[in-house]
Amino acid sequence: MKVDFFKEALSINDELVALRRDFHENPELDFEVFRTSNKVKEFLDKEGIPYKSYAGTGVCGIIEGTAIEAEEGETIALRGDMDALPIQDKKSCEYSSKVPGKMHACGHDAHTTILLGAAKLLNKNKHLLKGKVKLLFEPAEETTGGSRVMIAEGVLEEPKVDAVLGLHVTEDLEAGKIMIKNGVVNAASNPFTIKIKGKGGHGAAPNNAVDPIVIAAQVVLALQTIVSREITPFNPAVLTIGSIQGGTAQNIIPDEVELKGIIRTMSSEDRENTKVRLEEIVKGICAAMRGSYEIDIEESYPCLYNDDNMVELVRSSAKEAIGEENVELQQLPRMWVESFAYFANERPAAFFMLGAGNIEKGITAPIHNAKFDIDEQCLSIGVAVQCQSVFNYLTRE
């Protein structure tokens, strides 16, 4: 039996818009998405969808298809992240953030809404599904990654998840379209802190000191050669120093300078090599200039890889749901990081970009910008594509 999920998504469009605006007006950060989590649970209760809590405020709903026996069939998961960002909303509209210093500037309000919409329609059509659907509402995507905690607590088990789908709104693609890519989609991230230690003294007598500022300057320049001279030009990579702290006055040489930065890489090999070379370069420069150092390199989000079979599932399903002309192939990866990568590392997965921009309406501000917004017609598009993908996965022969 064929279901017109786009038509069904349009039929609940007013409900989707109301949900999204409510989330947008009431943003919450990190794992403290208590109100958002409760709203999700209230919605699932209303729809008769059972759920469990994970990672404190995370939620996992489950829909059991009834086209076959409950213990049979595969399980596919859909993920939506719930947390906002510590940004002051500078939009002037009826649904601007009501919480000072907090804003849904990355579209997670839309992601949560779309997952709730998909839950409603899939539950309505569960008599056609030959398997189960897990609904993963994730906290703390913008910080440490609630997905890690949810996975550690067993969210991908009992029943075991066989595949995972996710999406992210983007302003640089017109609302009404989606875009998907094979292979690597998003970068891995390694934030780092370098403390360079010297010997303080009078600025007029540098010969009696070991100047950590001069050492730090050499380190900053030398680290740029890792990307420009040690990683193949065919692999995107970034090494950025975002903060330099040291010194208190013009005529004082400090004891210590602290550098903070970020590494973004697109392959496991480049990631490991960059970490090794960073420490080797810092060690060598400090030794040559009579200083010492401490380095802390954090293991943040891994690369996000799309599975070829799952990409084809989404592409073909999206063409069916919203038309071939609205499905684009993403050519290049993005240097963003995404905690969906933890799910994708565990199971075959596909992550796609959902167009949310509209030049005519002036909806062009990028994510993480104080004026970020979406064209809300993207909500029904996201719901339709997710539902069609799940339906095709759980009804295939």
C-alpha cells in the first residue's frame, strides 16, 4: 500500500509550526533541556507512543509495526537534537526567544519538531510497517554530545537498532529541497590547549628571561605548516588558534602563555597524524628556545560517514516523497562537527541536509548567528522524507 507522506505532512503543518515556535521561544542548553524533554514526552503520550529516558533529559520513543509479529523485522532509528546555543536572539518576530542569552540558532527546534511529526505519521501508519522505529531525542549536541551517553546507556539495543537516519537544516539550500552526500559528511574535532612556560622578567632585560610570548609566536606560525605541508591537498583540514592569553603589562615578560585552538580533519589517519605532529612541533620549538610546555588534546566528535546503501535509501525515498528535482547531491563535506557521528560509527547511517533558506523572505542568516531563522515549509519536507525513508526500509522485500 502506498502512502503519500508529503500530503500527510502538509495536513499537520499548522501543528508542526506551532511546536517549532514553542521550542524556539523557550530554548534550553546542554543536558538541561527539561522543558523540551517534557514537551516531547507529552506529545508521545498523546500519540500513544511508549518511551524511555536516556542521558537524563534524552528520550527514546518506540513504534512497533504491526504488519508482522512483534519480535520479527528490523529496527530503524530517527534522531532529533533538542538543545539550543548561548546566543542572544536578535530577530524581531513573534516567536523570538523569550530566554535572555539563549537561542535556537542551529535549528534544533526544527529537528525536534520534525521528529515529533514523523513519529505521529509513522505511528498512524504502523499497521504497514514490518519492523520497529526508535525515536532518538538527543540533548547536549552542541557541547559534549548526548548521543555518547545514550549509546553507553544502551539506546541502540533492546531492540537492536539496524540503521539510523538524521538531518540538519541549512540556510544555504532553498526550503523545499534536501541534499545528501556519500562518504564523509562532517569533520572530526579535536580542541586543544597548549601552555608554553618560560621565565618571567623585565621587558627591558629579555636576556635574563625566557620569553614565552616569542616562543608562542613561533609555535602559532609553525603549526600552520601541518595543514599546508603535511596533509594532502585533497583532504580538507583546519588547524586554528582561537585564543592567546599571556602577560599583564608592556614591560613585563610573563612566565606562561596559553594557546587554545581546534583541529578539524576528514579522515582518521589525518586526525591521528595531526595530533602527533602538533606535539612534536611544540616540543621542538620549546626545546630550541629554552622553554617547556603542557598540551591537552581533547577527543571530541569523530568524522561522520554516510553508508552508501543508506544514502541510496534516502535519495530514492526523497525523490518519491518530494520529487526528483528537489533532491541534490552534496559535492563537498562540511567542516562542521556533528554528534550524530557517534550513532553513525555504531550503525549504518545516513545524514542529510534539509533546505531551510528563502532569499525572498530574507531568511539567509547562517547557523550560529543571532538572526538565524528557517522557512517553516521545511518542516513538512523533513517529516515527509524521514517517513518515506522509514516506510521504504521497513516494507522492502
